[in-house]
Amino acid sequence: MNEMPRSPFPEAPVRDYPHEQRNAPNAPNGPNGPNANAHPAPQATARGTGDASDNRMQPIGVVLEIAGSGSQIALDMGRLNECMEDPDPSIALAGQVGSQIKIRTRDGWLLASVRNQRRDRRGDSNAVIANIDFMGEGMEERLTGKIHGFRRGVTRYPIPGALVYPASTDDLRQIYSSDGRSAIEIGTVYPTTDIRAGIYVDALLGKHFALLGSTGTGKSTSAALLLHRICQAAPQGHIVMIDPHGEYSAAFRTTGTIFDVSNLQMPYWLLNFEEHCEVLLKSSGNDLQEDKDILAKCLLAARSKNRMAQQMGKITVDSPIPYLLSDLTNMLQDEMGKLDKATTTAPYMRIKTKIEELKADPRYQFMFSGMLVADTMAKFIGKVFRMPGDGRPISIIDVSGVPSDITSTVVAVLSRMVFDFAIWGRQEKTRPILLVCEEAHRYVPNERNADGSSVGRILSRIAKEGRKYGISLGLITQRPSDLAEGVLSQCGTIISMRLNNDRDQAFVKAAMPEGARGFLDSIPALRNRECIICGEGVSIPIRVSFDNLEEAKRPASEDPSFLQLWSEHGGEEEQVDRVVQRWRTQGS
């Protein structure tokens, strides 16, 4: 029978292990050990003084094995218990899952995050085995032992036997300090109370970002906070936010411009052919293809009647040329008149009837009003894209009042206009635009939920190609696993709040870098308004507690108090009458 492996903590009392290990002749850092030429570890100081520097200079464990992106270490439970009483909150959490530790190397310190722990039952019961993920490295200040000059990545790995120390708040302050790039502050670094957490704006927006979190975690308030900070940093910016529930209007009423069905006035002729088909054609199979052929011919003819089209010479069915709906129906009527008796007029009548329905329905007046035939394209783009912004850099597009059957088409038109404007404006070096999509899984669904709508295709294309043309995409969702495959991986920065669903957690972990695995395991345990940020927007993965947002800047997304509302009485009949009236008139 093979002998059980010995614990990394030898026979000396556990609390004296670091001193014994460091000075024993054949210890890893002893005079004859494999680390004999490494920078000597600081000498142990007297314990129990309550001085934060005491525990900072005391090792809490030793490296057992090294891998490319992480390592396995043994921690001394006695030392961990002593650290728990340290007044420095970072040291008090030393060795715990999600905490940071540092390992001495020849040239300085290697910073790592603790991914998991298990009791070492093979030997000394006071040993804890932990896996860690490397985050970066920094130099050491000779007099204080603090980290400075921190940078991402690893150039020199430690070797088995290297000592492990707790990372102090002073260390974290150096690690999370700005490197000089423009940044916005959004909260504090966990577990500290005074280290500010910043995100680099250019890196965040340059490669897209995603904000993820289950319902009730404070996702909407955190999104409002992030956008408020961006608006403060760039008051002449250009931000378009798709708001499906009308909850962000309250948050940006004084700092942005709110558009809904009452003032959006989006001309129907801005739709391309694919979007026209989504709105006007409801058939399927062979009938759908027949309807498409008819619509394409009549739509092109209707656009061609405009004097602008005649001056341009050649246009396509997708050209955003104004046309009259009456011209389109007249074209359909003319084509019907040319048919012989053996040909059915059903497809022509289907399209014509649908057009008449849209013109008569007051819910569609924001798009299909007869007053929207003038050439207002430049004015509409300037209004929605905030060009100029006049100190209100964000447009909130409230689509909650848009009929559900064309909501996706409206979002598709707005998204496509952002993309087309960027493409056709390359020679002008147009200013970048940030497009933010709340409830993103509704518009860019995965294959299982895909309905073939144009909005999914245009948002997927923006995710893949948008940054080449100066478009930044911000995706906000509580169901990341329902997003289209590959879209989340296109986001350079991922801000993940608590996710309760196992499938969502696995999906996010697959999209994040390996070095963040220790942080990702804590996603189910995050408190409300806490998040893990990984990717281009931060130097290293970071756990953040978001700042409180002033009441006037919060979205209207708070859950109702059932007990409070149910305790009120009186006026119910009048409420029902008012609701029924709005219901019948469809809000008009």
C-alpha cells in the first residue's frame, strides 16, 4: 500500500509554519531549497497586535503546483483564522473563494484569485487546498512590500514552494488604480469601502458590452447608472436606447430626449423591402413568395414616382425614397387590372387590405400617418441620433406603446438606420453611436427561439461588424442563454450581476476569459446591485458594488408593494372605468 502524501505543513505547529518553512535548510525558500536565489520573503513579525501590516507580511500558504493559467496552493487554516480578525477587509477575506492573494516571484508579485477550496484530509487537518487563477503581476516597493506597476498577464511564473501572501487593501488600490485612460467611476471594489471601481470608456464602447442579471437584482438601475456616467463624461455623445417597457423615461427625463408613439413620427417609407414584407405580408409558403414578388414590383414603382427618384436616375426597392401609400395601392390596383381571368387577384387584395388596415388603425399613426410623406429623413436621423445633442446625448425610444406585431420591425428599422448611417458616413468620419438594447434576448434570440425576423439579423451584424464603423452595441438581458449564439462572445466587456438560472450561468462562464473563473463561481452569490466585470473595460476581472443612484435618475422599475396597495381602498370603480376607456380606444 502506498504511503499517503504528507501535508505541505510539516510537524511544527501550524501557526509557526511560515517561519519554519522559510528558514529550514531544505525548504523551498531556505538556503539549500529550489528558491534559494529568489527574493527572500519578509521576516515574520510579532502577531496579535491588530496591525494590518502584521498579517500583510505573513505568508498564509505555499504553492503546490503550477499550470498555464492557474495554480494549486495549500493554505494554513491557522493563519486564515488569524487574518479573519484583521481590520483590513481585504486581508480579513484572505484565502476565501473570490478573494485575491499574491505570490512572491523573483522580480515582484503575482496576483491571483481564489477559485475554490477543499479540506486536505490526506495529511495535516489544518491544510486547505485551493485552486487559483492568475490575474497579473506587479513590482514590489522595497521598503513597504506593496505592489506597484501592476499589469495584466503573466511573464514569470512562480515555482512549487513559493510562498503565498494575502493581498491588502493598499495592494488592491494599486491594482485597481487607473492607468491614465479615460474612465468612469461606477462603484466600489469588493470587499473594500473606499477603492473606487472604474471602467475605461473607450475600451467599453469600442468592443461592445453586455449587462446581465436576473430580474430583481437591480439590473435596470445599474444600467441607468452606467449610462448616466457615460453621459456625464461625454455630454455631446450620441446614444440611442431601445426601451421595451417604458421604464427609462423617468431616469433620463432631464438629461435625455424621450420618444414614444406620440412624438416618434417614424416615416413608413424608411422601411426597406424586408421590413415592408414583415409589416404588410402575413401569408406563408408559396403564397408568401408570390406576395413578395408583387410587393417588390409595386413598391419600386411607387418610389419611382417621387421627383427625387426621377432626378437620381436609378433606385432600388430598398432606397429610402418617400412615396404615397395611395400610390402603392393604386399600383396594386393597376396590376390587378392587367390580369387575365384565369389569374387570381387574391395576393393583390391581401396586400391592399393590409395597407388599408394600417392607415385606419390609430395605433399605427406614429408610422403610417399620411402626414409623414415629406422628406424628413435627415431631420429624423438628427433628432434620434442626437446630432446635435444640445446637452442631451441620449435618446430613449419607448416602444412599449408600439403594437406588438410590429415592435420588432420598429427596432429593426432604428438599428439598421444606425448601421447604414455609419456605413454611408465612413468618408465623413461621422461620430460614433452607442446603441443600447434592453431585453436583448427578445430581438437577438438563439436558433431555438428564432423567428426569422430582420431585427435579429441586423443586431447580429452590428455585433460582428459594428465596431469597424464606429458603432457600439450595449446588450441588457436577464436571459443570456436565450441570446443568439456568438453574440455574447462579441462583447468585449461583460458586466454580470446575479444569475439564478444554471443554464444562464454556464452560458456566461463560457463567454468570459479563463482568468475570471474564480469570480464567475461567485455569480449566484452576488448581492443585489453587485456585479462581476470582465474584459476590455477593466484591467483585470473585478467585483463591484454599484453606487446608489439618486431617486430622480432611477428607472421606473421598482416592484409594487402588494400589502401597501391592497391596504388602500376607495375609487376602484372609477379606476376600472378609466382603464376600460383607454383599453377601448387603444390609448388614443
